[in-house]
Amino acid sequence: MTLFELKCEAYLKDFIELKESFDILSKYINFSIYQSKKLDLENKDKSMNKYCFGNFYPTESDRIYKKDKVYKFVIRSIDKELINELEILLYQNVNNKFLQVINVEKKDIKQYFIKELYSATPVIVSDRRDSQGKQLFWSLYYNGDISSLQKRLQNNLEKKLKQFYKEEVNDSNSFIQEIELKNEKPQSIYFKTTKNSKEKIVRLIGNKLRIVPNKDEISQKLAFLSLAVGLGEKSSLGGGFCFGRGA
């Protein structure tokens, strides 16, 4: 298994608050994908599940990224063609009012043994809906059972493995040997959506995690896959972007 990575440098045309940054980056990437002439419409839609991205860095102490300053961010995918297209198209997105990508470095990363996973952005896991139909998300405060989080992360990665590589996981054991919540309070990702000409801000609730994967072949494969397509849900909105520490 190989993942494909773009390390990007972006010049900011305006000030961007931290809580707005995920939405701005996701729209920039999404817009770039839809400019592709090589990817057909069906593949463009499917591409939303094939990549993940991290937020701008370095971070700012006042939680505001500065105008006229250059920041970095990373995009990863299991789809080589998608990354090859983005390597070009990110530069061409010149009319975005918030940022302009000015440099991109592409890298292929072969699967390696992962000792620990760390989520750099909140890991989003959907839970039930409340009595008003509002989507709820897993949190230790409301759910109280970290084993349910572990099971949902497992199921999500198994589905992705089947979708992308046509591989079934027959072993019912979790790929997770140890899991730790790194935040005292749930973390948030905000994005804007428009319905009936009205703009609405949607809040996604997640958690920062440290995970020790098991050492067997399938556990390591699932752990590595999470680096390429994100851990949990909403990776195209910035959810579940992880780093892996090798042996």
C-alpha cells in the first residue's frame, strides 16, 4: 500500500480565524478537484472520500492566521491520479479571496510499521439523532463508552479498505490496542452551507486521539490507510487527519 502526499505552501490574502480555516481549505481543495478535465464527474464525487488534509501551520497564539503571511498544509490520498491533478490545479485556483497556493511538494509514502497514531485534527464519529432530528456526534461526556468509539473507527476503516482495495476483513478483532483521548473537552470543525439562499454554519464535534495499533498485518494496514484517507468521518472537511510514528 502506498499513499500520496502534497505539502503545500499558501499565501494568505486575508486574515483567517482558526474556526473558519477548515471550511476555507476544504472549499479551496474541492473547487480545485472540480476543475479537473481528466477526472470524470463520477470520480470527482468519489474523490471526496479518497483524501484528507491538515490545517494551516504554524498555528497562531491568538487563533488568527495572518494576512500576507505564508503557511503550510498537507493533503494526502490513496489516489495517485487525484494527487497528480491537485499538484497542478491548486496553483490555478487564483481567484480564491482567502489564499493562493504558491508551492507544492509531492511525495509517495510506502506502508511502514506504525507504532502510534496521533490525530492532528478532530476525529469525527456520527452518533444518533436527537428528538428534533439533529445529528449528534460521539463524545465521552454523552456516550461514556470509549469502546463504542473504537468499534465505529474500526468499522469505518474496514468499509474504506473494502471500497478502495476490495479487501474484506474477516478477523473481528479491533486494529486498536490502546486508545487515549487527548482533549478534556470535545473539539470542533465548522463549515458553512447554503440552503434556500440562506447561509448556515454547521458544527462538527470530534476528539483528538492517540492510538496504538496492533502489530498484525491487517491492523497495520488499517492504521496506514487512516493516514491516507483520515480517521473517522468528514475527512474532506478536515476531520481525522493523522500522523504516524514508526517503530
